[in-house]
Amino acid sequence: MGRHGGLIVPYGPRVRIAHVSDCYLPRTGGIESQVRALAMAQVAAGDEVRVITATPGHRVSPSRSEILDGQEIDGIRVHRVAMRVPFDLPIHLRTREHVADLLTANTVDVVHVHAGVISPFAWGALRATHELKMPTLVTVHSMWGPLARPGFKATYEIGRLSRWGMQVSAVSRTAADRISAAVPGLGEVLVVPNGIDPSDWQIVHAVRDDSELRVVTVMRLAPRKRIIPLLRIIAHARRSDERINLTVIGDGPDRSRAEKFARDHGLDGAVTFTGRLDSDGIKSVFAVSDVFIQPSVRESFGLAALEARSAGLPVVARAGTGTTQFISDGVEGLIAADDAGSAAALIRLARDRELLNSLRAHNASTAPSQTWPAVLEQVRVGYAEALKRIGK
């Protein structure tokens, strides 16, 4: 449903949606890539979609802001509210005003705000949707810990966000439960998962070589993703089975430290760092790999793990993460309680080829449920719930 001239009318087959995200193309990363994929899926479904972001489309001069009427990318109108700030942070001092102007000039039925732990532009844009009394779905893409809770709780208490048309969602049940615990009285936190087209990740695997267990991971090499603990897991596992090797796909501030750790701990021949690869490059590595490992303990969803699972790879992941939304222990992979358990899971898969083959066969023959048609249905539920809150 949408609002026109203060009247509530039913959504037709074509919904007008404005996505708000701190970051978007040309920047790439987890949230911005998923926002782009969702927007493209909605356009393909017949919706009218635009994106409002603080990411500049070109270098912004020190003396002015960039407020663009919109450029079209992938069939999506992208509006940029950007200014020159140190480290290219997604901040604008007049976020509320500019976002309100854009939403007033470009009528939409619903606003979909995407937020992480620290999302100054997204949270600022909420003040604009409040002012305009627009139905708003907020999707939190991060796992909230102690540092995130006070900031959101203060925002909630000041704005009483859930009372004027804001519906909160998260990308997994685990992440949603964290939000509910952080903000008592918020009401139901919906689950709007990330989406995937499994056919994009169907690959032909190379002929198996049981002389080694080829482990792969895809991550940003940053402390939160735990690349150094992963290398410790590999070192631990290799003490029991030297057939276990690792390929690390990705780049980031911890890369040089990780490479030094590998050299210092005798992992030179066992660990390969590829740097950042595009999807074709990732699939080429998946084709010669046996298992995917995700060492993060603060993973709200784990899109790379879902892509690996869709490519037929068993996944080793940590308990208590959003990845358990689509990886069940003994079905799509193995779930570990701690790092020692992750090492034990790799040793088990290296020695139990029957289990490894069973997990691979299941993943190759069974599509995950987080496909775009299913995700779009859940997104529509979120939009409808936001509208209900407007009417209260």
C-alpha cells in the first residue's frame, strides 16, 4: 500500500520504492552489493526503484556538496547526497533536509533504509521519513553487539521510531533476536534475508583429489572477519592432518599481517592469498575446492557462505551466527561451537570422505530457500507492516 495526498491506497503490481544506503556504487561491499541486487530484482519484478546514498559518483570538491537529481545505473535512478569529508565517510551535515527534498520531489510508496552498526546517513534519513510520515522498513545488515545497542536505543527513545511507521527487520533470525534484546518494546523484528540466484553459482567441479582437503574462504581481511584466528585454525588442523590447505580470497588492512603470520608459522605452502576476485574468479576457485569455512563470530548472514553452499561446497561455520539460517549441522555443512571445533570439523572432513561427499551432493542438488522470489515476498511483508504502523 502507499500514501498519496494523505490517503492510504492499495499497492498495485508496481510499487514505488526508495532504498536509502550510506554506501552504493561505485563503492562495493557487503551491504551496498546486496542493496543493488535487491533493487535490480525489484525492477525485474516490475517495481519502480530509486536509491538515495551518501556515496559520491565522482570526486566532490572541498567547497561544495554533490546533490544530484539522479543518474541511472542498472535501470535504477541513483540520487547522491554527498560532501567532501575525511576518509570519504558517508556523512552529510544536512541529510534530513536533502533526503526530505528528494522524497518530496520523487513520490514513492515506501522507503527501505539499510543500516549497519554505524550508518550515519541511513539513521539521519529516518528523520526525513518521520517528518514526511512515510512507511519505512529498516533492514539491519549487521550483528548488533554491546557497542551498537546504546546508539540505536537512544535513537529509538528520542524518535519513538516504531510508532510512526517504521518497521524493523534484520537479515537473519539470530540478528533479529539481538535487536529485540537491545530494544525492549520495539515489537516484532522481521527477518528479511539477503537473496541469491542459485543458478549464478552452479559450477562444474574439477576431478576430486583425495590427497588433500582444499579449504576456501572469501572475506574482507579485517579484524572483525578474523583472518588471523582462521590461520590458527588451519595450523591447528594441520597438526593432525597435513592434507588440509587453505585459499583466502579477498583483501583488506590485515592482509600483510596475515601473510606474515602464515610465513612465521610454517603455513607458506599451505595457505594461498589470491587478493580480491570477481565472481568468475571466485567460482573458478570454488571449482577446485572441497569445503568453505567462515570463521567470523559476528556474521549477521554470511552471503559468501550462501554462494559457496549454492556452488555445492559444504560450509564450516560458527554457532550463534546468521549463517545457521541456511547451514544446518550435518546437512549443508558442519557447525562449530568454537575455533577448536572448527579445526576438528576440518579434520573430520579430511578423514571422512563419505561425509564430505554426502554434504556436497546435498548442496549441489538442493537449492537454498533464500532465492529472490522468496526474498521479495518477505520484503513485501515488511513494507505492508510499515504501512500498518503508519495507520496506528
